[in-house]
Amino acid sequence: MDRRKFLIAGGSAAGVAAGAGFGGQYLQNKRFTVNTAAVKIGKPTVKAPKLAKGTEVTDIPGLSSFYTPNSAFYRVDTSLVVPQVSPQSWQLKIHGMVDKPMTITFDELMKRPMVDHDVTLTCVSEQVGGAYIGNARWQGALLADLLKEAGIQKGATQIVMRDVNGMNLGVATDPVLDGRTSLLAIGMNGQPLPQEHGFPVRVVVPGLYGYVSARKWVVDMELTTFGAFNAYWTQRGWSQQAPIKTESRIDTPKGNAAAGKVMIAGVAWAQHRGVEAVEVGIDGTWHQAKLAAQDTIDTWRQWYYPWEATAGAHTLQVRATDKSGHTQTATKQRPEPNGATGYHTIHVTVA
Amino acid sequence: MSFQDPLRRRRPPRYPALAQYEDGYPSYQDTSADQSGGSGYQGFAGLAGAPRQRPPWDDPRQRSLWDTGAQQAVEDTGAGPTLWDSGAQQAVPGSGASRSSRNTDGQRSLRSTGAHRSSRNTGAQRSLLADSGQETTWDTPGQTERGLPRRTSGPFFAAPDDGNDDRRPSRGLLAGALTGFLSAAVALGVANLVAAFVRPQASPIIAVGEAFIDRTPPALKNFAVQKFGENDKNMLLLGMYVTIALLAISIGMLAWRRVAVGVAGIGLFGLFGAFVAITRPESHTTDVIPSIVGGIAGIAALLWLVRAGTPRTLAARARRRR
């Protein structure tokens, strides 16, 4: 009977499809997943100074922790499957406008002096009040030293950094070399880099949005000019220069609160300039918030303000001022082309 | 489990009533028109108004010509009455020509009066479709019956079409949809399995997805990032699977009418995947393998499903033809 035959054939086809599909996924994971735990990141040669007292505020519920756990760290990239790169096969090629093109292996990289540094990374897609920001302790080799060994030629304005899939980011040479702690990072919060965050080696440049600098799974660096090469995101309308803008966010309260003492708290960031002050706006009146101690100028700072809340609807705002004296602008701008601006504003009903 | 093609039952009969033609042969008559004349061709139902030429198979002047064709065709195929359902075949032992000729490729004698006569000549006035429960005694002089006999082996299936029968309604749509869907699933599943031996990025869904990401307009990308956050990749995959499923279902429905369309459709899918995989940055030549093998597997599944869903007697005809 034809219907029976068809149903048998259909069921078999479904079985083949599911078996091959899921079996293939299992095999892909088994064959290609790299064991990050096999890498021992060791102790850094240059340890970051111990955190000053009061750098980490931990006793306010709802406030972001100073260090973002690796598992909770935001991930924004264009890879549908996480690239799997084994440390044994990893190589970084530095070429283009350099005197001595060079290739460095993972073992050679590990032998270089290792630096510990706290950096808050931010995605340019971060909306005002968004969540594409995270702070971590990164361990790695100084990128500037390596590039100087290769001998950067005059006129090389852009470093095009490619990952194992050929996806490229283009970063201006100047900020990378201006003395900030730009790293070829191998460790994140004391662990080897997770696969989603660029295992085995990624680039961390303090103060620049990720779309120009945060090259995960990096295997290739080409020194060139902005005129000679239009990088992936600049082709798509994003700016060539991408310093992170001074911004701030209210983490708590959210929505409703009980009358009485309410802690307004959040984070503020102005990477590589440092946060100087944070003000909280309550129904249009600005108050100085208390700031956690500064770690490095490359990290965010937690802040809080105890508020005697009265019943009713209230509007809360926040604005930060960086150490260069610049207060974040109230002008609202979308993330494109170089980062959103505006005050994070929330509405709270106090009962 | 019961599959019912919803389109089948609702469809009104596509043929006008058969009336007795003045010279003793049946003819078509518009039932909506005045039937007092009761003779002569007055146009197909619903199309009254425009003057129409009498169809050649209904024209006494041309009948001899068409007769010959019909007889010829029936003799040529030798298929006889076994094409559709054996129930009907047994019901009308000698009238096979009237049905078989309509089913057979390239036989222009479909509505030949000769065919009609051949069945009348047997004296058979019985149901042509045992399973439809429709009594179709359409050949009795003086009697007017609605509709020619349907020919299907069930509500679910229709044969892959010969392509030149404009009367074929949308039977078999569900089976066609399932065929397309499952063929695409087999193609993607097998491609994913093969990708485990090449590299994950060679899987067509990944290659096409990443190519799509690269070509996403900034506005859409921002919308996705803001709307779905870090779920944007999962939403993209979901969207791709839904799109592929819809395309595959369409291909399957077409394949049910014309197998070649299905083969071409799935094949193009595979070639597209291979093309995208090999044009990705940092791709390897071997990246085409998952898409190609997946495409072949999908075509095989399609052919297999179409064949499994094809009434056996038609398959037998196909074998005879080879």
C-alpha cells in the first residue's frame, strides 16, 4: 500500500536526518573542541597591584560585580560557530609595513614577560544603559613590545588584525603604541581564555571599543594605512577611531521600590581616562554619588547614592565626569557610528 | 493517522455534465445553461458566453482521426487499465482505455470519443472508482451525469504528474510538502555529519549564516543586536531554518508534480551551499564537500520519497518504459 510505504520512507528519512544532524554535531564537538584547561597560564611576570580597599563594592544587591565572571561576560562577534584553535597550531604572523616580518608560536608567546592588567571592555553596540560591557583581569604579553620588535615603519597608521576565519578588525596604530597596556592576552580572570572569548590568544586594548581592537582568535596582524585597507566594520559605516565614550549606568533600583532608604547604584566608565565623579539626578536635582576606589584608569568604577525615597513616581538619571574634566553629554545618540550617548534614565515607582 | 488533502473535497467538479450528443455520442454541456436543447456543444461550465470551438475529440468530423489516435495510443502503451487503482480496473474490465489514456504521457487522445466508445462497447456501466464511492455511469444514452470519474488511489496521494494534464488539482500537496521538508532535513543533516570530518565552518548552514552576517545591512544588524541581544545568532539560525523549510516545502510540492523540479531545487541548494562555503575568507577547497554530499543525499531522499509515495502501478509503468 502506497501510504504505508510513504510513511515508512518518510520516517526513515526523518531518522536519517536527525541521526546525521545530531551525530554530526556530536562529532564536530568531539573532534574540534579544544581543551582550554590544557593550557597553564602560569604566574604573570608583572603582577597587578593588589586592589585598594573599597575598589570592589559587594554589599549592594543588584549592583554589577567589579569583576565580571567569565561565564557572564558579554559576547559579540560574527562567528556562528566558535572557532576552535589549538595552542599547538596557533601562530601569529606580523607583516605588512614592518622591517622584520615575524611569526610567533604559542610557546614563544608564553615565554615573553606576562602582564596582569584590569581592563573593562565595551561593545560599541552598547545602548545607553545596556549590558555589553564587562570588566576582567587579563593576563598576556605586551602587544606594543612585540610590534616594536617587528619594526613598524613610518606611515603605518592601521593594524589590521585577522582571526582564524579571516574576519578582520582595523585599529589605529597610535593608541596601541602610546604606552597603554595593550595585551596579547592568554588569560582572563585567572583562567585560560574561554573559547568564546578568543582562546588561545586575543587582543585587549584599553580605552577602545571592541569593534576595532578586541580581536579574538587573532592569528594575523598586518601593518598598513587606513587608505589602503577598509576594515570590516568601517566598511559598514562605523568610525575608524573608536575611543570609548564616558558613560554611566544605573543598575539598581529597577521599577519599584519601597519608601525609605533606597540605594541607587551602578557603574560608570571612561576607559583610559578614568572616572572622576558621578552624579545622580533625582527628579531633576543632581546629587554627588559615592565612588568605589579607582583600580586602573582602564576599568569602570562602581558608584552608589543612598536615597530617602518618598512615595510616588520618580525619575532617576546618572551622569559621569572623567578625569579629563569632560562630563558625559545629555545628547542622545544611537550606537552607530561611534558609540551611544545620553543619560541613562529610569522611572521608579516608590510605594 | 489520517491524512486528508483539504483541497480535494472542497473542489467542485471540474467537468460539465455529460449529455448525449445527437449522433449518439456523449458531449459536454454547460449545466448552467438552458438544457432544453440537450444537444450540441455549448461550452465548458462557467465559461459560457465566449464562442468556443468544438474540441476536436468532440467533433464528429474529426472523430475518425481521434479515434485512430486513441486506439493507437491504447495499443502502444499496452498499459491498459492497470495504471491507477486496481479496484477500478476490476470494476470495468474492458474500459481501461478511457482511464489509462488520460494518464499517459503524450497521448493526445485523452478525451477521445473512441476511448469512451471502447468502454461503452463493453457494456460496462459500473463505477470506475471503487474507492471514491462515486457511481459514475456516464455512458448510458439519455442519461446526464455530473463529472468524469476521478482517478486517484486515495485522498492522500496523487501520482507525480505527467505534466500535461491541466485538470490535475492540488492533490498530494501534503505528501509533497513532507517530501520537500524531509529531503532538505536529510541534506542538512548529512552535510552536518560530513562537516564533522572537514571542519564545522564547512557546514552549509554555518557557511551561509556567516556569509549572511557579513552581508547584513547595519540597520538590520543593529535591530537584531538590540532586539535579541546575545541571542541574535540563535535567532539568525532559527530564521534560516524556517526559510529553508518553507523553500523546501515549496520544492517538494513542485516535485510531486514534476520530480525534475525537486531534483533541481535540492541540487541548487547544495551547489549554493558549496559556493558560499568556498567563497568564505580562509576557506579550504574541501569546504565544498559537506554541501555536495548533503545535496546528493537530499536528492536521493527526494527520489526515494516520491517513489515510495507513487502508486505501485505507476511505478510499474515507469519500469516498463525503461
